Amino acid sequence: MTPFTPSAVSRRQWLRSSGLVAGGAIATGSLTPSLAQAMESDVPHVEHGQTTAVGFAAHERMIEAMRRADGPIRLASNENPYGMAPSARKAIEEGWKQHAWYGAPGITTLKKVYAQSVGVPEDHIMIVAGSSELLSIVNLAYGMKGEVLTPWPTYEGLPRYAESLGIKVHKVPLTPDFSHDLQTMDKRLTQAVDLVFVCNPNNPTANLTENRALRSFVSNASRRAMVLVDEAYHDFVSDPSYSSCIDMVKAGENVIISRTGSKIHGLAALRTAFVIARPDIIARLQPLSTSAPGAFGALGAVASIQDTAYQAMCKQRNIEGRDIMKAAITKLGRKMTESQTNFVFFHTGMPVEQVQKAMLAKGFMIGRAFPPYNDWARISIGTPDEMRAVAAALPDVIGGAPKSLGGSGA
Ligand SMILES: Cc1ncc(COP(=O)(O)O)c(C=O)c1O
């Protein structure tokens, strides 16, 4: 158990008051007092810009009570269940007078702080209104004259926008072990392709593609086209063999790295994300940007980037949640990918719509279908207590023998 683990009492209270383990719907009537109690906590949450262990435990109690009261529990969009750091909330509350402002001057500070945190000069950074904005405009900057190459399935933002612009998109199916099929991607990287998308770890499959092979592909491909590496889940990776492709940007290659404030920083509602690339690439992308995060996004992100304690505690909690799900799915005899993200992807043996419906009846909102893996489910990692409740609910829903393991990429 980690030092910031909330008391066993709070866990028992949670399980009792939610009624989730008993398989019932959320018992909202019993929640209001615990939410009120949790919100009243007056422990110091932040010291010297870092969320304290005690502060995190209090924050966790409040978050769990809030999520329960909001029910069903959101496990569908890979958000950070803990939301923004107490330090980010404090910065926004203290800067509330900026509510009428556009992003400046906070965006300038954010650029500086982010550049420092990843070890590149400031002119290598661009701030966007969520990485979805980058995934759109990069097509305008680099995809319009040719074709786009992407693994499939993957995060849909870039290929979907390319198709809406009439750009031809080559979608290369994943290998049977759910890796990017780099050999086939290499073959499909003809002269007509001028933009390549790579997502590592990949969404929806949660896994990494083998590091050396991926890096070698990215580096080679960047000599023939612009390569965008989406590292939205970078901060959740615990596999020591993984490394970011950011060093390729530092080496001056045709590589754009996409990172987001929506995951480990819990700022999805504030639409704040980071682009790391050579200055001439940034100069080409910047005029195409149609918006930027507002002042609150900048304030929250600056505080959160500096609050390394909060990031570490969220990462640790995510690992605990992942392990709970791994044990539960393995016990059910189902196949799953090796998650290095804040979600898991596993075989259910039935159409995922059916699983979604049954889980919703038990109080959990889970991910949609990702064709061709129509009998696989994606569940985002919530708090460890929430994942214990999910693990207890799953056997009822998918407990029978697997119906098929073939035909859907298994
Ligand atoms: C791989 C990947 N990239 C980008 C995004 C979009 O993130 P943002 O909130 O920064 O637009 C997501 C969201 O789930 C994602 O999974």
C-alpha cells in the first residue's frame, strides 16, 4: 500500500454506500452526506506547489464521492478520474479575475514552463486547444498535397479529419499482437504519402509497439514524410523499454510530438495540449491554429506541470487500477493487451454494445466498439476502489466461456 492510500475505512464506506459490489445501481440517497464531508476537508493540499500525500488522500475522498454522486462512473473516455491537481485548482481559483481574458499572457508562461519540463528551447513548443486541434491542422500543413498513412485502429482524430478534407488515408491493420504493422506501413509509405501518424501507446489497444522497431520506423519515415507521434499516454507508461521520440525532434528530424493536458494533468475540460517540433515546423502549424486554451487552461497547466508529486501519485494509482483489472480479466480467462495507458482493452466474447449496456445498468459507463474488434471492450481506469467494483461486476456480464477468439484480430 502506498503512503497516500486513503484509509481502509473510506474504502469500506465507499463500497457500502455505493452498493456497486452488491451489483446494484448507484445508491445516490446515501451519498450526499459523504460528499459534503469530503468537500469540507481542510487539510493543506499543496505545499511549495506540490500536492502533499495527505492532500492527495483528501482529494481522492472528495473525487470518489463526487463521481459517485454524479453516477454512472465515467470509464469511457480515458479521462483522469482525479481530475486537475489541487495545485492547479488553487492556481485557477487565485487567478479567477482572468476569467474575462483570452489566453495571454499565461500561454507565454506555459510555453516556457513546458519547454523546460521536456528539455527543449521555447521555440520548439506550440500550445493548442487540445491535441485534437493539432491532429486536425497538421493535415492542412502537411497532408494536402498527398496521402496519409496510419495504423488501424488507432486514435481517429487525424485520419478522420484527413478524410473530411478528401485526403486519401492508408489504414494499415495492426498485427495479431496489436502492434503497429511497421513492415507493411513501410511498404505503403510511397512517394505520394506526405504525412504519417503513429500512436504509442496506441488507443484503443492500450499497448506499446516494440521500442527499437518503432523508433527505427519513425526515423526512417521522417526522411520521406512528416511523422506525427501521438504520445497522449506517455505519462502512464511503466515499461522501462519505452522511450519517447522527443530526441528525434531535438536531433532536427521531421517529427512532431503531440502531448496533452487532458490525461495525467486531468485538464480535459480546459482544452490544453502541447506540440513539440522544430521551429520551422511550428512556424508552419501556428498560423493554422484557430484557437488556444483560455487563461484557466494556461494557469492550470502551468501549476500541474510543476506539480510532479501529483503526477506521480496519479500514475501510481493508475498502475494499481490496471493491476486490479488485469487480475480480474485474467481470472475470467479472457485475452487482454498489455496496457501501458490509463485504460484496458480485452476480449469479451460478445458484442461490446451488449457489455456496455449491462455495465451501464451496474453503474459504469465504458468505451464503445472499435471495429474490427467488435467483441473487445475498452474500460478506462478509475480509482482503485472503482476498479474493484468493476472487477466485481464483470463476471456477471462476461462470465461465461469465451464464444470466439478469432475473426476479430484476437
Ligand atoms: C491518442 C489520443 N490522442 C489525442 C486525444 C485527444 O486529446 P485532447 O483532449 O488533447 O484533444 C486522445 C483522447 O482520448 C487520445 O486518446
